[in-house]
Amino acid sequence: MTLKPLDEPEVRQLVTEWYKDLDVHAPLVDLLPKVSDQGLEMRFPEATLHSVSEFEGWYEGVIRIFFDEVHALRELKITIPEGGSRADVKLVVNWEASRWNPPAAHSERLLIDAYQTWVVERSETSGLPVVTTYIVDKLQPLEGSVAL
């Protein structure tokens, strides 16, 4: 089966929808079609994940830690090499989130720019663009942020 080459608008849509889903703590059923079920690699500061089931566990954990999340895309560069079988994505997303550490009287606010590298490919199963590689390259705390 020959897969249609990727194009920039659909990769941009994947990135945009990803962060909207994270903001609202979307159910896994909405996120799972956006990640590859083969060859997945997701590198976060706290863990490296290699499967959909590992992603599920990570996601269920972080949505119980962080709330009032807002992701704002600051930079997005999509490069699609000739042939369109993959897209290389570099992005910077401003991430704001609250966290409560019991028994503290108040929650804390994180203000961070996250520099990331993604590889997006077309799923052989669904035909949709999916994340195959997701790397958090650097987290840059902003003024007023508590430590992660």
C-alpha cells in the first residue's frame, strides 16, 4: 500500500490538536490516534517511553499532577524532505500549569518554554499523521515560575 505524502497543513493541525488535547486533559481515546503504535519514542525529562502502553501510563500520571494547563505555540518549523514520508518538526511551546503539593495551602504555577523535536509519519493503519518521535530538548523556566 502506498501512503500519501505528508503535507505541512496536516502536520500543523496535528501539533495544534495535540496541545489543545493536553490543555483539556482529553481522554486517551483522543490522543492515542495521534501517536505511532510502531517505533514510538517519547523523551521527557522524567522518562523515555517506547510504546503506546507506556505513553498511556505517563499521560494518566501527569494529568493527575498538573491542572489549569495552557500550551501556546511560540515557534513551529516543519520540514518535509523530498518524498513526504516524514516531517521533521522543531517547536517551542510555552507551557503554563498549576500543581498542588499536599499539604500546601496553595497551588504553584509553572511557566516554562519547552523546546521540542518531533518526527511525524503517516500511520500505515489509519492513514493519518502520527508522532513517531517526541523529544523534549530543553525546558526553560520563565520569570515567576516555580521549579519543575
